[in-house]
Amino acid sequence: MLMNIDEKFLPFEQRLREAGLNELLIDNFKYNYIRLLNNDLGFLPEKDITPVTSLPSLVDLTNEDQKIGDEHLNQVVVIKLNGGLGTNMGLERAKSLLPVKGNLSFLNIITEQVLHHHLPLLFMNSFNTHDDTQKSLKEYKKLNQSLPIDFIQHKVLKINAKDLSPAIYPKQRELEWCPPGHGDLYIAAHACGILDMMLDQKYTFAFVSNADNLGAVIDGRILGYMVRNHLDFLMEVVDRTARDRKGGHLAMQDGRFTLREIAQCPETDKQFFEDIKRHRYFNTNNLWLNLKSLKRLLHKVDYSLPLPLIVNRKHIDPVDHESPEIYQLETAMGAAIAVFDNASALNVPRSRFAPVKNTNELLLVSSDYYELLDTYQLVPANPAADSFVTIELDHHYYKFIKDFNERFPFGVPSLKDCRRLVVQGNVYWGKNIRCEGDVVISNSTDIPQIIPSDTTISGKLSW
């Protein structure tokens, strides 16, 4: 049986070696490939977990936490996950280069946020985003740090869904490769030497978050809470809402926290997964790590973290649904909450979670619903607002950035007094438009319609 597995994996091993990938990555990919062969698809059924009913909250942390955090702030490295291209929005460059507040990109704002605290900044780039990121950061002469500005996430081969062989796509050979999920953070940081570099330079903690979440900024209270409680790993979570029902939630398994993603949920348990009153806490992917603890853990497990496998079935060309179906083997960074001995979670306000995964979220973050402080922190303009605006743009006309920008030639509308915005059909926007309350805009004709400049919209507008 072992020989059969080795023979089946040999074509993968040969191509990974030809691409110059290290032994650690090859061993980890083989481990996950064997799990796929054994039909170990990482499912986490409802019967094996229990809901998390309560958690400590950021709003309850004290001045003492802030004081402790301030004392340890010079031991923190900020790491941003920057591997995404935003292909679902039609982008072909790093999504972080997209302008999001006026002419400022995610990358501009992130850099200014971190410079405000005088901390080192690291990006975990993918093979797709490294060059663009390096080029864009050259203008920041103030990023004068002894650590490199980035390290590269590994790449692995996509797997043919029919026979579990390496996927072949002669039309675009680069589409035969994919990142192994952001769970690769831990192995990639070790394999390239950046983990040892951080420790050698007396950095003890890392604050890790997605580059497209501008709400993820340093907060001394959270660091102080982590230090005071001698935590190895801390996950920031928010209360789940209806729009989070398909996102990863926190649970308990065998006395430990665990993270369950929707790809790990059996179809028969989907109603439990999407029950936001049962599973109350949503993973923001804002994580705090003790780097010394990470080093010890990696050594203990022989540098192969036993993170749950996530098997994603997709088309090899994500924009061509006629292209062959493949598997991508991934792990989630937040799943490490289950493998650290002293791991916990903290309930934080929604203001620390402002992701941009699509043009609906881009419109909200770009609008005056959010403002940038002098520290470049992104905050709701109305702190008393009890929920985010719900945005539903017609994906036929707004899904891709090119179409989105074409329909907002004078900038996005004011949304600070809006609760819900639905746009159906082909609609263009004039200058200085305000949306208030619940707004539904519908164009049922075949002719593009234009909302005149200086219009205030509330209720329904239709053609």
C-alpha cells in the first residue's frame, strides 16, 4: 500500500522538485495528498463539536491591559497576508494595490498604519503578488527595517479531480499551481528563515491579518491581555450575523477551541453550521501569535502542523467553467487554535473587521460610511451605528472592477445614513449622490439609466 502511495505521489514530487520547492513543503503536501487518497476530507460533523457560548470581550479589557501592551509593543511584528489577486473581481494584480480611499490603496493605508506605531511590517506574498508588492513599496523610504519586507507563501500543484493525478492545463501552465491556503504561514515562515530572524532580533509576538481588512490595527489592550494570560495564540472573533452564516465559526472539540470552515461541514449538518444563534462567533482572521511558542510547537511536531485539511473542488481556470475540475488542498491559518496548548479567543467589535472580498464590500469601505483617522485607522463615521450597511449590487453589471468603476465615474455615493442598498439592472451614478435609509434601485429596461448628480435617494427608484 505504501509503495502504491509513493508511486502515485511520484509525479507530484518530481514537479515540485523541478520548481525548486523545499523538502518541508513536499513532505507536508504529501501528507495532505495521502489524506485525500484515504478520503480524509477534513469533515468536522456537528456531533463532534459543541458551540462556544461565551467569550471575554475587548470592551471589558482594562487600563492595566493597555499598560502591559504598551510595555511589550516593541516586541511585535505586523504580518499581512497579501497573496490574493482578487480574481473574483476581475483583477490580475495584487488586490492590495486597488485604490480604496480616494487614491490610497490597501497597501498605502496598511503601511501608514504600521509606521504610526514604528513597528516592522512583513507581507506574506504569493508567487503572484511578490513583484507588484515590492515595486509599490519602493516609495516608502520610511520602511527602514532590519527584517525583509516580505516572504513568499509556498505553491503546490492542483489535483485532477478524475484520477487524482497532477492537473495539466497546456493553455495556461501557471494555472496548474495554487497556494496551499494561509495555513501555510507557519511552515513558510520557518522554511525561509524569517521566523528565526524575528526571534534573533528579539521579536516575541506577531499580529497577523488579511491585507484587505483595514480594520485590523494594533491594539495595545489585546497584546496586554495576551501577555497577562500567557497565551500562545489568540484569535479575534466577532458576533456572527446573517451575512456571516457561511463563514468559519469557532467551536469546542475535546476540550479545545477549533475552527470549522464551511468546506469542513458535511452537507447534512449545513443547517447547524448556518445557525448564527447556535454558533455565535465568526473568525476575523486577526490572530496574535507568540513566536517562541510557535518555534517550540513546530519543533515538537517535526515541522508538520496537523491542521485540518480543506479540500476545495474548483475549475482549473476559475473564470472558465468548461475547464477541467480539480482539487486544491488547503489549510486555514486560524485552525492552529486547536494545536497550541494555551490558545484562546477574544470577542471584538465589528470595527476591527472590514474585509473586501467583492465589490459590494469595496463600495462600503470606499464610501463615507468609513473614515480614515490621522493614524490611518479605518473606523465607522458614525460609531453609534449598530450594524453595517447591507449592499447588494447586481453582479451582472458591478461584479468586476472595470464595470464597477465605469458606473461610478464621479466616485461612490454617500452611505453614512444608509441601512440597505440594492441595485438591480444597469445603473450609472452621477456626482454627489446620497443614499438614506433603505434604498432599492431597479432598472428593468434594456437601456442603461443614469442617476442625476446631486440626488438624494430614499426608498425605491425604478425605471
